[in-house]
Amino acid sequence: MRYTWIDEYLLSKAGVTKDLQKDWNWVRYQIGGKMFAAVCLGENGEPYYITLKLEPAEGDFLRQQYEDIIPGYYMNKTHWNSVKPDGEVPDDLLKDLLDKSYQLVLGGFSKKKQRELLEVVQPVNIISCCGTDCSKCRCFGNMCRGCNASLGQVFHAPDGHACPIYECAVNQKAMKGCGECEHIPCEIWRKTKDPAFTEEEFERNIQERVDRLKKG
């Protein structure tokens, strides 16, 4: 996917959460529990559509201007549009469309609810033993206290067990984190790949985590 910035860009918006809708294999971005954008994944985990909401007239106009913008995939085709992830839609235009989708969905809430959503205090950075910034995870502060506070028993780990990375680095090797290990990044890291990442995105994520640990 050419729009490699999309995840960080959307999660930087106030009140936005992210999840993986397993039945559809969609990575959804939501505000107040309502989706305003989604990255639709294929069987191989590669993105094949970016779906967002627009005013009907604007959506219709853009679909006539760009062959890479089509009526919403598996969505209401009047209000939703899908963008091909490797097409010719300019990055700045896609950012503008994502901003409009966010504002449209946010505008559907009452003024009081909008204020509540926009006034959410963003948590400080909390770095896990594998270099992940827990504060950027949709589950942090909700269904997960973070890697360190939960002793590795994070939301995606088997019940009653620590994440394999935490189990190896902290429980078995008594390290503060993988930054102290000479084998970083190891095979355990690769076996715990987030299915929402493409291979390219995963490799970049690994490098970011390594850099974060080295700086710490």
C-alpha cells in the first residue's frame, strides 16, 4: 500500500480508536464507537480498499474524477466510498477526504458528546518490553493496562499467560526489555506479527521498535 502513513495519521486524531473486525477482515477506525474509515484486507493480509464517508455530492464528483475511487465496498454506496490503496489518488487529497469523513461521523453526535470525545486526555507514552508504544493501542486504558502493568498478560496473549515476547525477555531472561538482548529482533517477534500489517509495514514497525528500545 502506498499510503503507509494512514494508521499513524488516523490514530493521531482526538478520540480515535482502532480494531480488527475479524468477520470482514477490516481494520476499522472509529470515533465514539462509530466507524469513519476502514482498511479492508484480503486473504493475504494485504490492503485492497480504504473506505471512508463523504457527502453524497462530493463522493459522486470524485468518483467521476478518479477511477481509483469507487462506491463504498460492502457499504452504503451513496455515503461511502472506497479508494484503491495503490492507485493514483494524491496523498494530500486522501488526507483531506479522511478528515472530512472523521468530521462527518463526529458531527453525528450531540454537541455534548462531541466535546467529551474531543476532550479525551491522551495517555503518556508507555513503552513495552518489545518497544511498542502502548499508549497508541486502542485497548490501552480500556481492556488492557499495558505490557508492563499487566506483567505481559496483554489482551492478545492466551488467557493466564504472558505475551511470548514478554515471557522470553522478562520472565525467562530477567531483562527489562528486548533492547538488552543481542538477538533483537528475533523469531518470536516475527511470529507475533499484527495481522493488520503488510509485510512491508511489519518490517518498518520492527525497525521503529528496535530504534525506540535503543534510544531508551
